[in-house]
Amino acid sequence: MAEASQTTRDGIVAAAGELFYAGSIRDISVDRIAAQAGVTKKTVYYHFRSKDELVAAYLDARNRPTLERYRRWAGKGGSMADRIERMFRSLQKAAKSHEWNGCGFTRVAVELADLPGHPALDVARNHKRGFEGWLRQDLADSGYEDAGELSEMLMIILDGAITRMLVHRDPHYAAVAARAARRLLSR
């Protein structure tokens, strides 16, 4: 019974994720999420006390896969500058897809910026902190003494590139970010 309940919960999160990533969180109703998941609204509220909790669950479910995708894009071979450049080039390829709508964590943070206590903002902050931690650790492991500051700079370059790509619908900004990151990491 618990397994079926978890499967239903996962299905609701997946359905909500598809809708949230494709549109606006505020514009997506619980009714629409229920219909997308093939369950009743009551079932959604059985698993989630509120839509806010569901938004946080959607982001939480995306945390690890997103970080793993960027790690895979960076790869393990070459210098840190090579790896980060590869990551940005992969982002550029992904952004060419019509389904690409940027970073869900950033989009949620922007859309809910006027709701500082929203649980999804905590998930978004934790994701960005974890992503930066991954960069900091890899930079430190690669011998960069200023790994903390460099990881912050790389996050600004990454988030800036994603924002520019969303605003202008132009994946070229990932290539610009790749060059900026290479310059930053060149020794």
C-alpha cells in the first residue's frame, strides 16, 4: 500500500513538474495538476498540504538530477577550465531545444521573490548552495587556493548566462559564459 502511495505522490510531482517548468507556477492550478497526473484534486491534497508544498517537492525532486546533469556535462577529464567550458557548451546545446525554459530553481526564485517564506525558495537556495559547493570542492581539488571566491564567480556567470538566454532566447550567451569562465580559471 505504501508503495502505491509513493508512486501516486511521485506521479503528482512529475505532472506538476512538467506544468511548472513549461509555464508559470502561479498560473498552474491544483485542478490542472490533478488532471495532468490523472488523479483527483483530493488525492493531490492527500499527499501535499498545499500547492506551495508541491512546488517545493517539485524542486526537491529536480535537485540531484540537475546537479548530476551538470557534472556529467563537465566530465572528469582535462583541466578545471576545460571541464567548466565543456559544461557551458553542453548547456548551450540544451538551450537550443524548444523545450528548454532555463533553470527551474532560478525561475521559481524570481517568480516567488515577493514571498520570502515560501518553502520552494528554501529548496532553490539549497540547490544553488549545493551547486556552488560542488564547484568549490572541484576547484579546491584542482589546486585553486581561491576556490570559494571562484565558485561564487562561476555561479554568477552561470546564472547570468541562463538569464540572458531566457531574456533573449539566444543560446549564444552560454558560449560567452564558457569563454568568461575559461578566462577566470586560466592560470
